[in-house]
Amino acid sequence: MSTAGKVIKCKAAVVWEVQKPFSIVQIEVAPPKAHEVRIKILASGICRSDDHVLSGAMQVKFPIILGHEAAGVVESVGEGVTCVKPGDKVIPLFAPQCGECSACKHPRGNLCKLCDLAASGVMPDGTSRFTYIGQEIHTFARTSTFAEYTVVHESAVVKIDAAAPAEKVCLIGCGFSTGYGAAINSAKVEPGSTCAVFGLGGVGLSTVMGCKAAGASRIIGVDINKDKFPKAKEMGATECVNPLDFKKPINEVLYGLTDGEGVDYSFEVIGRTDTMTAALASCHMNYGTSVVVGVPPSASEITFSPALIFTGRTWKGSLFGGWKSKQAVPKLVSDFMGGKFALDPLITHTLPFDKINEGFELLRSGKSIRSVLVF
């Protein structure tokens, strides 16, 4: 029996307030409006950005359905949608691509005007498609993939290879693409260069993979959890350092490891202001480039000496690895299917959807790289 045009009742993981676990409840998902797509979620990765909401580091409106790294199948489409059709395997895009705004039209732009960085908690028309016993539930990044069904704008979904395994390629919806692209697109790492990657979680390891793919000759992994070092070396890190093993600041340690020169490229893949400035100070004072990849806490500010950039350093951010999502995601999926890169080493746990709280505990304890929830 077709569900098109009807309200769907399904399970979702709702967060009611900060510092509280997920509650799995039955919600109502409204049909897609014009230019919207309703998706049956098959798999969704657990990302640190979702945990930032739970901890209070990222401010949002509650109650909310989190999740933004997923793969699924189109259940139905609203009026005027031509980019996908029911039955298509797709990846929702937290970084949409409308193709019409200034960022979409700019060759280097990828922060589409429809990206909900401000955490409005609603669709572009100002409403949500989720309710629980009549109460509106907010959307997260306009994707909300911790639900059996979700609704996204047509600019925030792209068709992928039907044969692609959802429980793996969901990582291309955020973590893998963000890290890999930070090295390839945002930093434009050059062959023979030296790189330092601060934070060796799923996105950090993807950054290591990007540095390796770009031909870096030295890739130094930096993390306070030495248990992450073997995996980092497996993914391409040439050496790893733990800041807790040294009395001096980590930027001085990295200068010492590079004959007093500093690295060519550094990446902060944690989301802490102290490591952002440390990563900046670790790269070459004149031609070094430091890229902020980790999501910064909502209320944080940075104080640093302007001399750090006056000498010529470049300090920049990277959103979704600099990729134009609709163009890049299907190609990245094809590259994965063609064996150009592996995702399996990033996925340490695959859990049923109802074990979502367990998955977040694994993330917080440092026992997982990426946990994927399957529906």
C-alpha cells in the first residue's frame, strides 16, 4: 500500500533537552511539500557534531531529531521535484546545493543559502515536518536522519549508485567527505609536503587519507588518545605524537620534528579553540596553511597574536570539505565503488537504531571511530 501523500508514523530518536539521552518514540512525518523529498533512512552515522548538541556546545532548539550523515531510499516526492524519484537510493545533504545563490554560483563556494548553519530547526518555509502527539519537533541541519523517515528540500538530496552499501556510503554524507576534502580541496595539499592532523577520529582519519592521496610525504597525527595511533598509521600517518607526553606546547614539538620549520599544512579536526590556535602556530610562519575542520562551540571566541598571520600564514575554514555537494557526492560514491578509497577501516561499530545511546557512549569514551546505525 502506497504511503505517498499520507502521514507516516515511525520511530525516531528525539532529544528533549540538553545533557539528556535520546528517547526512541513514535513520531508523525508529514508528506513532502512542493520541492521536498521524503526519504526512508537505511543507515546513519554517529558524528561528533550531533554530540555537540547533546553536550550543549552547539545551541539548538528543542525538542529535536538529530542526525545528518545517512543514506536511504526516496519514499515519495513533492510537487515539482525532478532530481530524484521514488525508489532512488540517495544521500541527504546537510550542505545543500540550490545552484542559484551566490555561493553555489561561485567556483569556490559551497555554503548554500539553504544550509541551516544558524540551527533554525525548521525547513526553508519556516515549519517542521515532524510532530509527536501534536507537538512540533525541530529538524537538525534540515536532514534529521535519526528517524526511520525524514523530509528534506530537493536541494539537500542527491541520487547515488543503487548498488552502493548504505551502511558504508552514509559516511560520504559528512565525516569522510569533510576530512578528505579538507586536505584535497581546502588546503590543496601538494606532493612531498608535510602535514599535521590534530584529532584522529573519523573526520581526522579521513583528513589523513586526503593528505596521503594528495601525495604528502610526512603526515603527523596528533591526539591525546594513543590508542588511535595504530589505525592512523594504517590510514597513512607516518608518525603520531601525544601532546601529553611533552612539557612544551605541541606547536613547539612539531617545530622540533620539522627542523624548526613547522609543517606545510595543519588541520584542526576536534573543534576546540586551544587546538585551533596550536594548529595555526604549528605550520610554517610564512607559507604554512592551517585549516579549521572541527565544528567550534557556539559561544567560543579565539584570542591570538596577529604576528601569527602577519608573517604570511594562511588560516582558513572548511565546510563539508569544500565540496559542492550535489556534484561531488555521487562521484565520491562511484570512487568508493571503484576502490579508489576504503571506508571500512573508519567504521568500528554497526548497531541497530535502537542502540543509539550506546553508540554515543562509544564515541564519548574514545572506543569508536565511526558507529553506524542501521534501520
